[in-house]
Amino acid sequence: MRTDAQPRVAAGPDGRPPFAETAYGRRKLRQESAARAVFLAMTLLMVAPLVAIVAHLVVEAWPALSLEFLLDVPRNRMTEGGIWSALVGTIYLVAISLAVAAPIGVLAAVYLNEYAKDTWFNRIINLAVINLAGVPSIVHALFGLGAFVYAARFGFSVMAASLTLAIMTLPVIIASTREALAAVPTAFREACWNVGASRWQTIRGVVLPNSISGILTGIILQVSRAAGETAPVMFTGAVLYKAVERGSLFPYYLDDQCMALSMHLYVLTTQVPNVAHAIPYATAVVLLGSVLLVNAAAIGLRVWLRNRKRW
Amino acid sequence: MSAPAASPFAIETRALNLWYGSFQALKGVTVGIRHGQITSLIGPSGCGKTTLLRCFNRVNERYGEVRTTGDIEVLGRNIYAADVSLIELRRSVGMVFQRPNPLPLTVYENVVFALRLHTPGRQLTRPTLDEAVERALTETGLWKDLKDRLRTRATDLQLEQQQKLCIARLLPLRPDVILMDEPCSALDVEGTRAIEDLMAELRGRYTIVIVTHSMAQARRVSDECIFMLLGELVEHRRTAELFLVPQDRRTAEYIEGRYG
Ligand SMILES: Nc1ncnc2c1ncn2[C@@H]1O[C@H](COP(=O)(O)OP(=O)(O)OP(=O)(O)O)[C@@H](O)[C@H]1O
Ligand SMILES: [Mg+2]
């Protein structure tokens, strides 16, 4: 132990006590609170229009909103009645497109993530998937028109429109599934490899069970995207008006044309004279509401599956 | 387990070279690892210990672009022979990792996981599985603590128990060799001691190769010790001799702590 050590003087080199505030420090504090205020303002700025839009829609739509509005078909040259024909059309289109895109997308993603080696061929596929996910929907629409309506001779039909939506959602499903697969810790795969599991046993036994929540969430989010797009269905199978029965569950065949919510909203606002004021708003609310519902379901599913796994 | 006649070695390599892409990670490694003994593998970070370990069950090939030349024989069999099944090889040469990596399943399912992989479903009756679990957990000293908690999630156990479980889940496959890659580095003193005791317990029945960063641990647990440097095998002798009278200057410098 040193006995000659001086006790530390309670003063810094410039004579101030230790830990005292400096001018520079105060400036940093001011910057800190300014930054915080700016970020908060931007967040509010972002939320405000969203709230305003939803509020405005709901207020304007209120007189028309009812269960009857959902179940009834458009009447009197679409100036009255409900939206059943369009609602059920959208459900059909989305369901068929996902029934096609989800299995193909998930299996392709499994191949790319678990089997494919890092060759130039696979790199090109990767690049293609990423870029396709960013292609505007009108391009998919034109592709669908050429490929399914004309070349494959499906004509303007539920089939052609669904397949077009499938082509549009496929690359995004592949990308989100790959992300979910890549999030499974390597340690789990190692554990399998080192007891002699084949790749498929590893995937089925460990990788898929631990990524299913992410995979499903990615797929469900594509439901709302497919439901909301207008162009791909307008070019390939959705029509202005189609007579169906009120509340009928199977109004369209695969080779029929159909109505769709997004298209219906566009038509109501641009093509139909003298439509009751609340009806387009109510249609928008239904579209928005179903998208929110589906997204909420995705979040709920994710939380539920998350809580079951811990690592 | 079933010892093939002639050779005293469970694993032999001759002039083993390995490249990751263009980077050579192993350079002419020739080594014989004795049956039923514990062999430790020491050397500074990045010298290729993990790489060498992964050669013994050819699992390196799962980690990207790898090219190998030279021979590796396990139990007297060239593991690069055309008719060698990687599945059977890895069944008999299992690995334990740095971070315990039980699967996110119950304790019970973790132990029988490998068994399920290798046996057609209908041969796996409940009693067979129950017996395999009890035997593996007893052999690793977990049975007393876990026999009433077989349905808890393995990932909720203490780290030390998780690591023992990772050893236990290899045993129903009746492996010949157990490779351990720094099995204690995530564990505290107690956990380390427990794993080392377990290794001593398993010694003789299984050939164990352990990579370790702790020279003290190598001295405590191993019969033979291999010192590696920059992808080369520098020295391989009885552990006691290697630490007492190292033959190579580089080994001497390493165990004196001049680098690593
Ligand atoms: N998959 C891989 N691809 C490319 N290079 C690799 C790969 N794995 C390891 N290497 C390189 O090979 C060399 C040996 O790595 P290895 O993991 O075998 O070392 P180690 O002795 O186990 O090191 P540590 O003590 O840090 O675990 C290192 O230089 C490492 O960067
Ligand atoms: Mg290592």
C-alpha cells in the first residue's frame, strides 16, 4: 500500500469540481431533446392522416353500413343495394391465388434456402425473385393478360385473374419464407446433421416447425395485398357488373368473369352516375376493414406461435 | 464399442488437406486417435481444430464449399469410400457443440430424436423409447434430476443439464466416437466439472475427441493431446509428456503462454 499518495483533489484541471456540467455537455443535452421532439413530430405527422382517412371514411359510410350491405347485391344500376357480388368475388380470387402461390412459394423457398448451393445459376434465381417482388402490379396485370387470358386461353375469367394474382404474390411469398427459414438458428440444423439426419429430415423435423409462424405471417400479409390490387384483376377477369344471387356462396365458376371489391370501388367512384353518397365510402370501409382484419389475424397468429416457442 | 481387430486407432488420417474455397485450413494432417481414450485438441484460435473435428464425420461438407484430399479412416474404414453412407457414419460419430444446442422439444423427445431418425416408425414402441431414454439419461447422470421432468422443454433446463442432454441424445444411437467442440466454454466452474466428470465416466466405452481452449482442461481430462498451429499438426503425444517435455519449440512456446 502506498502511504505517500495524495488524496485526489476535488477539482479538475481547470479548477471546477469533478463531474460538473460543461457548456458542450449542455449543448448536447439540448440537441438530444430537439432530436426527440423532431422524431415525435414525424410520428404524429404520419399517424394523423391515417386517423383522418379512417375517420372520414367511417363517418361518410355510416348510413350505408349494415350486415345487409355486405349480403345484398348491387341494385338499380349499382346506385343502391350492397356489395356481396364483389366481396365474394374477391374472396374467390384471393383464395385461389393463394392456393396456387403459397405451396409453390414455400417449396421454392425451402429449396433455395436449404438445398441450393451458391452457384451462379442460383444467384440469378435469387436476383430474379428479389426483383420480381418489386415489379409494379400493372406489369403483372399485362403479363397475366398475355399469358393466361390469351396464350393459355383461359379468357377473361376467375381462373386467369387468380393466376395473375398468384404470379404477383409468389416472389414476395418466396422472399418472406426464406427470411423465416433463415431465422432458424444454425445450431438446430447442426444438431440434426451430426446425428445423421438427412436434409429432408432436418427440414421436416426442425426447420419447418420452427419457422412456421414466420412463413404463415408472410403468406397472410399477401392476402391483403392480393385483395387490394385493382389492375391485375381488371385486366384479366374482373368486370363492372355481374348478376348474382343475394348471399349466394358459389356465384362464379372458374371460367366466369367476376366482380371484385377493389375494382368495384373504382367503378363506383368513376363510372356510375347518381350512386348513393354513402355506398362508395362503405365499400372502401369494407375493403379496409377486411385488410385490417387479415393483418390482425396475422399478428395474432404470430404472437400465438411465438409464445409456444422459446430458444 | 465393437472394436475392429488390428489397429489401435479409432480414427486415422493420412496427409489430410482441406480447403475452404481457396483458403487451406488443414495442411497434411496425419494422426491416429486411440480407441476408448480421450484425446484433446489444443491450439490458438483459427488453427483448424473445429475443422479437423468436423472431418471425422464429414459434416464439413454441410458448411459450404469444402475440398479435401488425403485419407480418413474411422474404425478402419475409409470414410470417403463410395459406398459409405454419411447417415450411418454420423450415427456412429456424433458431435457436441460449444453452446448446448438441445432442440426446442421436450427432454424426452430430444433423447429419442436421433433414434426416430434412424428407425422405421413401427419398430419404435413406447417401451423401446422409454428404455432408451432411461438408459441414456442414466449414463449421463441426468436420470435422477430429470426423471420427473421428461416433459419439460429442453431449452428451459440449466446450461449444464442442456449440455449433458446433448451428450445423452447421441447415446441411443450407440456411437463409437463422440466429438466435443469446446463443450465447456459456455458453462461455469460447476458445469465444467460436471461435464469433465461425465467424460471420465464415458472413457473406455467411447472414443472421445475434445477441442479445448483451456490447457488446464486438456491436462485434467485427456490421455493424449494434439497441438495444432496454422492448420498443421505440430505435436501429438501422451498428455502428461506433452505438457512436461514438449518436443517442438512451438508447442513449448504455446504452453508457456507466448501466444494463443
Ligand atoms: N465455413 C468456412 N468457410 C471459410 N473459412 C472457414 C470456415 N470455417 C472455418 N474457416 C476458417 O478456417 C480456419 C480454421 O477454422 P476453425 O474453425 O477450424 O478454427 P478453430 O481452431 O476451431 O478456431 P477456434 O478456436 O476459434 O474455434 C479459420 O481461419 C477460419 O477462418
Ligand atoms: Mg472452433
